[in-house]
Amino acid sequence: MDVRLLGSGGWVPSDRRETASVYLREGANALVLDAGTGFRRLLTDPDLLEGVERVSVVLSHFHLDHTAGLVCAHALAGVPVREVWAPGRLIAGSTADDLVHRLLGPPFLAADRDDVLREILTGIHELEGDVTIGPFTIETRVQPRHAGPTVALKVNGELAYCTDTAYDEENAVFVRGARVLLHEAFHASDETDDPIHSAAGEAARIAAAAEVERLVLVHVHPLLADDDDLLGFAAKRFPASEVGRDGPLLGSTVFDRAAR
Ligand SMILES: [Zn+2]
């Protein structure tokens, strides 16, 4: 499984980071966790879609730094299956179909509401719990500690993604068994009293409690001047920490089962 951070930042893009989006590839299947501004890399780096027959976007929630990139979903038109899986009923009190149509329909993007499923996407699916999408099995956990709930995701039991949550020790239970944890670290500190976001030290506590092999800090604050400021607080509690950067593959050997 190839993994690439399309956007390692949170809230708004910066010169160094697009906002939340993670790309995973298995053969002709691309799975994208969140569609923040980093999602535009599917347009600007065409290699990402080379040979792809199905793009499945799974949303952790609906905030714009996780969904605004869908503005370029038109660019996926050459991919036969283009779908969004969204936790509408699970966390947002409405259906995925309604919410995605609101996001991509008039007057925000498409000229006609029917164009959303005629020209932009081929499917909108309700993410209501664990689900299998092609070669990817997705486990879900509702995270209650954000401005409205969000969903933590675990893919193929190997990669866990916990973002837009304050420190939540229940996540360690959910993450356990995964090899790599992508956890938000919005604050360069050991702890924070922010009720909706985590500090680097808190992400590291989840990684240590879950006994993962590797922690990658994501949803980084756009005004973070030096990645080492963030890394220091995480590495103190969990040495195998790194600060996520847009673009490069996340050491594919970590996911290379054949090499294990
Ligand atoms: Zn966010």
C-alpha cells in the first residue's frame, strides 16, 4: 500500500502545506482520506491517477479544510468510478447525499444540482460504520471531542488516522494494532486546554499507548515556523515520531507486507 500526504496542514493552507488529505493506493484503487486543499494534487500531479480505475474519498467530517478540495473533483473525470463516502447520518444529522450536494451544487460549484452526480461524481455513499471499499477495509470510531463529532479511521488494520479531535484516550484503544498513526498535532506543546484540537505531546501519548511503530503528525498549524518545535514535544514521549510533510511517500516499506 503506497501512502502519500497530499495535505499535512490544518485549517488553511500555507506556503508549505496544503490542508488535510491522505492518498493510499492499491493497484487500480486510490483511497483518499479527506479532501482538503491537498486534494488538488490529484489535478496538479497526474501521476497520482495514472492507471487508477476507482477513486474513493472518505471524509472524517465536513469542515472546509477537509472538503474544500472537492472543488477540483471535475479533474477526476477520466477515472471510471469517483465516489465520496461521508458520515452524514453518523455525525452531521443529515444524509451524505444531501451534504455533498450542498457542497458541490449551486451556487457553490455545479450550475445544476443534478450535475453533481452527472458530471462530478459517480456515487455518494453514507459512511455509517465499518465498510469495505475495494481492497480497503475501513474501521471507524466517532470522536466526540471536536466542534461537532468527527470520525477516526483505520485502513486495512495498518494505518490509523485521527484528526480534528482533542486528546482522547479512547483513540488509543481504536488505534491499537495499526502500524502507523497519523494524528493531528495542531499545537506545539506537550498539552493543551484547546477543547477541539491536540498538542504534539498528546498525539505522542496516543501513539505510545497504542504501541504503533510510527507516528506522523498531521493537521499542522499553518503558522508553525519550525517543524522541530512540534517534533520535540512528540519525540520526548514517543521517539518514532515525525512531522508530516506534503508529497513524499510515507516509507512504503512500512506497509510492504511481503517484506515482513
Ligand atoms: Zn481540520
